[in-house]
Amino acid sequence: MNTAALPLTQRRPKLWLLAAAALWWTLYQTLIPASEALVALLPVQRDSHLGSALQFFFYDTPKVLLLLTGVVFVMGMVNSYFTPERTRALLAGRREGVANAMAATLGIVTPFCSCSAVPLFIGFVQAGVPLGVTLSFLIAAPMVNEVALALLLGLFGWKIALLYLGLGLTVAIVAGWVIGRLGMEHHLEDWVRHMPRVQASAGADTLTLADRIEAGRASVREVVGKVWPYIVAGIAIGAGIHGWVPQDMMAAIMGKDAWWSVPLAVLIGVPMYANAAGVIPIVQALLAKGAALGTVLAFMMSVIALSLPELVILRKVLKLPLIAAFVAVVATGILAVGFVFNAVL
């Protein structure tokens, strides 16, 4: 076969990566002047409520989409190393504590979401992974995902991103360990408890760099193609908050002085159906208007880690007492995060 007819990703994968990175960086540098130019073309005053909201929307929409595309592509390549079989093999046979930490860490870099919860849970149970370790993974996977970290890094800087990473890992590790100590395996659905055990193993990794690039591109098509409406909706809401919501009002509702703001934020967040890409632009606008960091983090973590759709899916494999324990332990950890950071920051 003539190699000249192959796409550049197959012929020169390293060159393709360099060219793609250069194009991404060039586009990223044009965001601020492009957003200001767009507002200037419209018949609105730049310093008006509408002008401020439009600049926020025109700047944040391409910024978030660019960040999401770049990080999802990179993580798609990384995820090609972590198949469900390999993940189960890494966790099987590990003792609790160490295994909880390993499971939560793997949850960050593995491409699994709430729709994968049941098959993943079944696979872990069949491989002999302890219940608490499995739940540490299932908490960390949606909550401390690469999308959330990338957007936090791009919008708020490395300190907030690192803070969120540490908090999310702590909640996932401690919650899984506590549930494991409660000995609630008998609250698994009967058909799950009686499944035959299997030996966890992982095959050899034969993927090339070109294969991993294709995995990254496929991940972009799937993830960005699925979540972009949530991103646009989240940024539109954030733009409205940025342009019209008075700062004093937001500080009174979600500020440090309102002790009830953290539990209220968690109660509001749980029934919401949103992902990190959609909720983080709202978080950005809330913080800019005077909301307390701990309250906003509690809201974001409850939306992502305790979403109602995931709980409905998990109901297929967990009985109600275990679902209740799961929600109570995770919610307690999130509340602690909110109160502590409102107290010390």
C-alpha cells in the first residue's frame, strides 16, 4: 500500500500532534480580542448589563469548548491504556485503604460516566473488588474527571484545580472506606451477590501512537459532540448571572455569612441533571458575583457526584439502604468540604 495515501496521523503522528497543538494555541490566544470585537460590532454599550453578558458569552463559549476539546483529546489517548478489564485487574486483590486510594485515582483517568455505572459495578463485583473500593471508584469517576479539572484549570488557575482534585479524591476515598467498614454487602441486589466470580486479567497492549491519536479523536467526537449543548446552556446562564445579578444579593444567598448556604447548595445540586462542562461556567459566574468558594464547590460536587440519574441507574444493583448510605456518606463529605473552606478561606 502506498504510504503517501495514508492520512498524516498514520504517516507522521508526531508531526500531526505538533501541528494540532500549534493550531489550538493560536486559536486560544485570539479569544479575548475576538470577543471584544464581536461586542463592538453590536448596537449595545460595552459597559451595560447586556454588553457585559454578551462579552462573557462570546469569550467563554469558545474558550470552554477549546479547553474541553484539548483535554478530552489528551485524555482519550491516556484512556486507551485503561480498558475496563485492565482497571478491574489493577484493583482486584488489593486490600482496603490502599485500594480505595488507587480506585479513586483510577477514577480520574478512566473514561467512565454514570451510564457505565451498572456494567462497571457488576464487573468489579465479579472480579472480587470490595464494595467500598468499587464505590470509591464510582464516586471519583464522575466527580474528579478530566473535564472538570481542565475547565477549572483554564477558568480559575492551578490552585483551585488542585484544591478540587484533593477534595474530590478525599471524599471518594473516605466515603468508599466508610461504606466498606459498614459491611453492607448484603444490601446488594440478590442477583448481583450470586453472580459467579471471574479472574480479573488484562491482555497485552498493542496500540501504536497513531491508534492512540485516533482514540483521542474518537473521544472528542463522542464527548464534545454530546456535551456541547450543556456547555452553551451553562455559559448562557452564567452570562445572565454575570450581567444582571447584583453582587450583594449573591453574596447574601451564597456567601460565607449564610450558614445554611452550603446545605442548600447540596440540596439544589442533587436533583440537577448536569455534567462538569455545563455546571462550571455557572460556578465561574457565581464566584465572580461574590458567592463563597466552599458553597460553590459543594454545589458543583453534589451536581456531579450525587446526580439523580446515576442514583436511579445504581438502583438496579443496590438496595435502598445501601443507596441511602451512599448518599448520606458522600453528602456528609461534601458538606464538610463546603463548611471547612468557607471557614478558612
